[in-house]
Amino acid sequence: MSLYKTTEELLVILSNLLKVSENECVEFKRAKNNFDVDTLGKYFSALGNEANLKNKLYSWIIFGVDDKTHELTSTNYCIDNDFNKVKKQISDNTTDNISFIEIYTIVVNGKRVIMFQIPAASGTPINWKGFPYGRIGESLSPLSLNKIEQIKTTVNYDWSRQVLEEATIDNLDKDAIKVAREQFKVKHKDDKLIDEVDNLTDIEFLNKARLTINNKITMACMLLLGNSDYDYLMEGYIPRMTWKLYDDFNVIDYEHFGIPFIINIDKIKSKIRNLKYRYMISDATLFPYEVDKYDNYILRELINNCIAHQDYRLHGNINIIEYSDRLMIINEGSFIPETIENVLKDGYSSPYYRNPFLISAMVNLNMIDTVGSGIKRVYDIQKKKYFPMPDYDLSNPNRVIVTLYGKIIDENYSRLLFERTNLDISAIILLDRLQKRYTISKEQSDYLKKEHLIEGRYPNIYISSSLASLTEKKEEYVYNSGLENEFYMELIIKYIKEYGSASRKEIISLLKDKLPNSLDEGTKLSRVRYLLDLLKKEGKIYHDNKSGHSCWKLK
């Protein structure tokens, strides 16, 4: 079950909520036209805190419903369905800038209903403007001290460490245990006692590998080594990895993979069409480079990272979506380092781990490297292949989407990486964003300009002339930086001489494709007006209104 809801799921949820009275985890409001954002913020704090205390993943505020009769009344709140402003207002005033998981609009029997999905607090109460709120029945109230302390105890909750009381070693996959033993010996090959592993019983080995606790099967153990026939023992949640193959728009193939993950990671990896990719990167040789589209280490690292860091409490799948030129690898849960730039800093150490018991076991079974080093190596491998850097989409606070590119996007940028081996990772990431036509901040633009890597006026920035020469991007540089005004003026005069006159529309059509690519349409029009004014002031052309239509002629 995913954290995010389809329309069909929302209709069922609403129907069920309408059948019960208001409680600590749901609030109904008519909100006919507007609703005070400060009151909404207090409810956000209260319902998020109460969801934690009731062991729920989220709570609901529902507009368009009478709070007494539960009749649908319809609401005109944010009638354009643009909720970005209210999301930001909530985020700006809450603990750690938390906002809604999602805000949904549905229509039921012609009545417009808005459903606000509020995440449960985790480890610390959700404050609104510095104060935590709670519920006593249907009423808002300051959150009590005992509730504050109760919420704080959830910070170290580890889903993967839970013991499955009904599970035994007979519910594990024998082949998975065999693979686990082999990988444990690879990981600990320098351990003097490693030969003793073969003499251990299965349960003794699992204890040593920290997959079990005092002979009891844990969630981590079942996830990695469990027999799929017994996945129902995992408290009603069946973890899955799903591979989907897309053409430009449609799914053309797919397959689901359940437990045991230690075996099925190789099966899902085998579904990926990892063809050879040939490309020329240097004029010094006629022999092309030939590499796998996706490096095997990178695939291992990114897929196993999803397993290690997935927030299994959200009951979502790990998804691998394959396109012809890229992979999208998706897992549920917030990105704990907050930004990818933090991870790439020297000496970075995560403040905490979501599934520490599972991560420890995966390190022991050679599934992931020493925590923190893997992502840096992923970037380094892509750099050495002269491929685009991975994209980390963190726009959804409860999901991480990694896009891995399997081919060169812009050959000239790849040549730049080939020639300029001393570029640091921060510069490469920003140039990579420009390559993909992504927006960078003014501060980031200033950094690149200071390093003489770009030119232009923000936001119309482009690769600098020195690098253009290096990467054979001279033609693009000329089009970005623009030609001399005399060149454009000469074209205008030549056109008018050829055809006798020219309307402004015709002149715009003449110059549009010749003006700098870094200019937007409005700026290009302003540039044309400027050129016409220059020619007029120099006495070379004049504006004729007498011929029945507005046009420019030579003097």
C-alpha cells in the first residue's frame, strides 16, 4: 500500500471517515470559501502529533464536510486547486519545515471536497509557530508533557529490528541462507575465525551475521532471506521490488519481485537491458570507447541503497523504471542527508540511519559498502565514463527518485570532462545541470562565473568562451553570446533593399533564429526594436505609414 492515494482509494477513505465521529486523527470543516491559515496550522500540528501517538502514518483534515452532521457541503477553498501557497505557509512555520504529504481534491455527488493528508510526527513533536498542539476529543489544546515525551521515544524506532514471533528458521529460504553464508565469508575474508562459519548451524550463523536476535527471526532477516511462501508473516505488509520497462509513454513489460531480496536483487538486475554503449570522446584516437550503459557497481549500490534506506512503515514498493536511455530508481522515505551535496562533502557522516539493524546485516553480507562511501563512488564512476551525473529528485519529502543516465547527453560536455580532469565535483554537478537545461541559483551561477566556466547574465548563462574552444562548442558560444550589431543591421538593410520594404513582423522573422539562444522571446523582440531605432537614428531607414500598412524603407 502506497502512502499516496488514488481517487478510488480516497473515495473509500472518505466514506469510512464519514461513518465515524471526529477523533484525534480526523477533522471536518465546511470551509465554504476560505479558512484561516493559522487555525489550519494548529490543526496540522495537533493531528500530526496525534497520528504518532495512535501509531498511524497520517491524519486527515477534510474541507467541504459539516463537522456535526458529516453531510457533504462543498468548498470553494483554493478553487483553482493551486495549493502551493498553503503548503509553503505551513512549511514556513512548522518543525523542520514539514508540510502536507499531499492535498487532494475530489468531487462526490457534485460536491467538491478537499482532503489534507498530514504526516505523523516522528521523534519530535510537530510545532506550529514554536508551539506543539494536540487534541482532547474534538478540541484543540496544547500538547501535554507526557505526550511530548511519548513522541520523543519514537526517534529511534527501527522497523527492521522487530521480532516476528510467529516466524521460525523453517520460514526462511535455504538458497538465500547459502548465498548469505558465501557473501559473509567474502566480506570477512581477513577474519581469522572465518573458517568456523562453515561449522555453524544456520541459526548460529544468523545470530553471528546479526540477522536474528537470540535465535528469533527479525524483519530484516525475513526481508533478505525469507521464503516467499511465508511473506504473510511480515505483519500484513509484503515488501516488493518492481521493474517496469517503458517506451516513450507506455509500460511494455514489468515484473514484481518479493522476498528473499538477497536473491531477487540479481533477478531484477538481470531484467535491465544493460547493452554496450560505444562513443568517441577524443580526436587523438580513431578507436571508440565501449562500456556498459550502467556500471554493475552502480546498479548494485543504488538498488541495495533502496533496500537499506526504504521507509518500510509507508508500505510502498521499490521501483526500477527503465527507459531506452536511463533508469529511474525509486524508494519511499525521506532523504536523511537532506541534499546530495551534503553526501558528497568530505567527511560526511549521516546523523542517523532509518534501518540500522538492516544496514548492519547488509554490510555483513557484502550487500553495501561501509555506510557513506557508496554514493561518492557512483558519481566518480559516472565522471570517469564522461557520462551525466545522477539526478536526485527530492521534491517529494517522502520519496527519493534517482535517475541514472546510460548514454552521453551532450558530447561536448563529455569532452570537457575528458580534458579538464581537475574540475571538482561541485563544478561538475552544476555544469551537468546546465547540460540538462536545469535551472541553477544565482549563487551557483556566480560560483561558476568566478571559476571562468560560464558567461552571460543570469539567468541567460552559457558555457564560457575558453571552455567553448576546448570543447569545440565555438558555434554554440557565438550564438549564445550574439554577433555584432552591425551584422544584424546589415541583414535588415539587405532585406529591405531586396524587397523594397519590410514590416516589423518580417524583420523579427529574419533575425529570430540568428539572435543569441540565451535570450528569451521577449528579450529578442526588444533587441529587434533597438536595432531598428539605431538604423533610424543613423538615417539609414525610416518608418512609412503612408503606404497603407506600417513598414520600414531605406532612405
